[in-house]
Amino acid sequence: MRILLATDAWEPQVNGVVTTLRRTIEECEKLGHEFHIIDYNQFKTVSWPDYPEVKLALGCYEEVREIILDYEPDAIHIATEGFVGMAARRVCQEFKLPFTTSYHTKFPEYVSARLPIPLSVGYAFMRWFHKPSGRVMVATPTLQKDLESRGFTNISPWTRGVDTVTFRPNLEPIFGDLPRPIMTYIGRVAVEKNIEAFLKLDLPGTKVIVGKGPQLEELKAKYPEVVFTGPRFGEDLARSYADSDVFVFPSLTDTFGLVITEAMAAGTPVAAFPAHGPIDLIPGSGAGAINDDLKVAIEEALQIDRKAVRAYAEKFSWPECAAEFIRNLEPYPEPAKTKLWTKLRQLPRKIRRKKTNAA
């Protein structure tokens, strides 16, 4: 298929959404599918006020419309709810093109953590955005149930994978002689990640934060005893996972948490709250512990067999993630609607022919 992907999250950003999209595209291309990506880099942008890595594409509707009509896609997927995503949604609505969406981020919680905007307003926007979608792809059953309870429809599962080659046990240590146990958080250093719930705990050993973000300087000043390494990539990132005694995931706003499976692939047990992501990944896995008391979860995780943790991570597959994504791209799967799907899918070609003839 010729697949058009519209996203406000893309390289050089480093986050779970970008990793998921990039790895999914790589695996889909191995199956013979073709992608055209519309992302914020193609337009004039401004930065989110307190988060310069997040870019907002301005005045992109007309260009997005031209790209979609020129590409003549067989399927359209809108990955994010930002300005690029809204422009693509508007084009699909205007020309009655079927499309799918995915729910990667708890956007209402993300915004409410920064601005005085009630969650109800955020979820009203998200329902509006995703309502016309043929399928809303979500990573976990718990998130699906939560969204359905909030009035979302057409929800389908879309699993995640993990790179078990890059992230692996028994790598060269990277934390030197830091007192053990080493308890590590890896990811964006931002208020919505709830990192202070981890840093304020009275624990033996060393707390390590790997990453950058808008809250970094504040936390460094407030917790001088914590080791802040800054961001790490490639082999250094893999070594950071593997040399940790426990991986701490305090977030309450993630929908999956790819860092959880990356840590598990390194053989490092995970401690977390019973929130979206951890509550689907950890219970019964033998690879971590969840508890409303994060300190208890950390203490329990430290007792887990690291070989069992690695074995659990090996169950996650990027090829299966890609296969599920492709299955979900057909918003009208019922045989009775096949003709409607074909008709709508051919609409861009008809529009292009009319434009050419008019010229």
C-alpha cells in the first residue's frame, strides 16, 4: 500500500512516539509498503512555550492538502493531535477520505500539568478529534477501556515491540563505583513524568536520571544527591539500562512506556505505579513490580531474577507491531462496505485528474 502518515512528533525528537512510528515504518517497508511522511519539519514552526523540543507547525493546511492529493495514498494515518494532525484531519473530512488515528499520549493530562485547563476540556477535544477516525489505535487494553468509558469509539489494539539486539544484558558497566543499588529513570525530564515521586523517596544506594527536558535544572537544584547524566544514546543508553539494578517508571500519564520494555530487554526489573502501561505490562510477568507505594515496588523489583526479566522482554516484536498496524489501516473492514472503501480511496486520483484537466 501507499501509506500517508501525518505526525507532529518526528525526528530529531527522541521519544516513544517517534520510536514507535520509525520502527513500524521500517518493518512495514520490509513487507513492501510505501510511506510518505508529513511532519512538522516541513513547515514554519514555533516552540511550545516551556518545551523547545516540541514544535508547532503554523499555517500548514494548504500544503498538507496538496501533499495528500499529490501522493494519492491508499491509506491515511494521523498519529498525533497537533497542528499537522489537525490539518490532515481537515483534509480528510473535506474530501471525505477515510483515515485512522492513534492515541499515543494522554494529551489532556499533559496539558493540565502545565496550564489551568480542566481534564474535561482536554478529553472533549480528543473525542472530537478522533470521532471521525475509522480506527483509533491504542497500545494497551487498560487504555482502551478508559477511552471507551470516556465516550471514544472504533478503538483497536496496536501492540509495541522492543529492540532486543541493542538492549541486552551483560554490557560493560557505565556507572562506575556508584553505591548500589542503582535505581534509574530514563526518559524525558518533565513535570508530566512525575519524577519527583521517585526522587523524594528515602532509599539506599544511588538514584540516577538519564535524559533531558524542561524540568532538568529545577530537579538538579532540588536534589543535589541525585546523579543526572543528561541524555544518552546508542550503546551508552543500552549500558545505562543494563548497569541499573532497577528501572523506576513513576509516570502516571504514559499510554505504554517503551522504556519499560527496553529496560526489561536489558534484564533490569521495573518498578512503577499501577498506571496505564505498567498495569498491562508488569503484573504476572515476573519482570517487575507495581504498587501504589513506589518504594515498595522498588524493593520488590530488586528481588527479581534478571534472566526472567529478559525472557519476558523477548515476547515483544516490532514485526508483529507492524503487522497489526497494517491490519488496522482498513477503517471499513466489513465486506458490505468494501465498495465504499474503494470508492473513497480513489477520490484523490479523481481530484488530481480534474485539476490536470482544468489546467
